Amino acid sequence: MNFRISVLILLTLGLASVNAQETIPQSDREVLFPNPAVDLNYAKLQKLADKYYEKGQYQKAYKVYSEDLTLLGDKFAQFRAGYMHFSGEGVAKDPVAAYAWMRLAAERGSKQLTTAAGQVWDQLDAEQRTQAKAQFKQLQSQYGDRVLLAKLIEEDERTLKTTTGSRLGQTNAQSRVYNPNVRGSVTDAEGFTKALRQRIEARTRYIELLDGSIEYSEFEVIEDQPTNTAATQPDAN
């Protein structure tokens, strides 16, 4: 079984959460965020981080999870960084930082990741909860989806400006270029431009949706959830 899938299915389901992605078309969701199925370098980073973790090279794994993959919006990587803080693998044991990272990982509404963050939240005292919320806000201001998508939109707009009327604009209509949204798929110059514009529009709509959405309720107001004594531990096998 895939390493990442085997980790996530061990997480207990239960907390209801708002998933903004579910309110937009599937065709939009597929192009919102960097995709390891399309980006070969992204896929290599995932394999590298998971390899380090499985071999117990935790400091190296943490660096790839919390830096390289986090910058790509990889929510599993952000969860893993949080879990490593919780368990003290390669970094100092810190439940406050653990919650902040796991909360960031859960911002797209994954029930599994929301539950994992809630399990850590249950173990924090009042002072730690205040610190954890502040750390989460700091991480979100650096790595949250709004920030990531704004940067990706800027990159796509620059690509459009440099390709329209230049390399692609001067290319024969029958020439083939790679579709930016589908790995290994080719298209023509017009299709390339259309794909980029589709991606920009989808990302812009998602930012607008996030700006108009209600944030997740804080975990302390969920009174009917039992207190957990330990966060669910991933199985590296």
C-alpha cells in the first residue's frame, strides 16, 4: 500500500469540517494546486522525504517536509512536520508546534487531518492553545493556500506574458507543446494558453471562495468530542 495512504487511513475519522474544494467543479479542483502526477520534481521530493522518514533519517525528512514540500502546498508533508514535533522525531518535542502544523495541514477540510489536529488540541492547556493558534496563524500567513495560490497565479500570468506573441505565439498552429495541467500530454499553442488561463481562473475563484467562507470552528468549542490521550501514530511500514 502507498506509504502516504497507509498513514492517513490510520487516523480516526469523526470531526465535521468545511471543505471548500468540494463546492467547486472537479475540473477546477484538479488544477488548483501543484500536482505530483504532473510535476516530476514534486513527485521526487515526496519520495525523497518519505524515504528519509522510513529510514529514520528524521532531520533530513523534516527539512524536506517543512520546507520544500510545504512550499508546494503538500498537506501530508505539513501533517508529517506536525507529527514529528509531536513525537520528537528529528526536532524538539513540541505539542504547540505540532498543532500549528497539523492545523495548517487541515485547512482544506480533510476529515483525517482535522481529526489529527484535534487530538493534539485536546492535550493542550489554555496557555498552549493561545500559543498554538498564534503559531498556526504565522504558518498560514507564510504557507497557507491563499498565499500559495496568489504566487501560482502570478507565475502563470508571467508565463502567459512571456509566451503570448513570442515562442508560442510564433509557433505554427500544428506544433505541439506540453499541456501544463496534464503530465505527458501534448497540446498546441492555443491549447497551452487556454490551459494556463483555465488554471488562473480556477485559482482565482478558489481564493474568492476562501475569502467568503466561514473559517473552521476552533476545537475548544466542539464539546461533544471525547478527549484523546495521544495523537494517532503513523505506521511507517
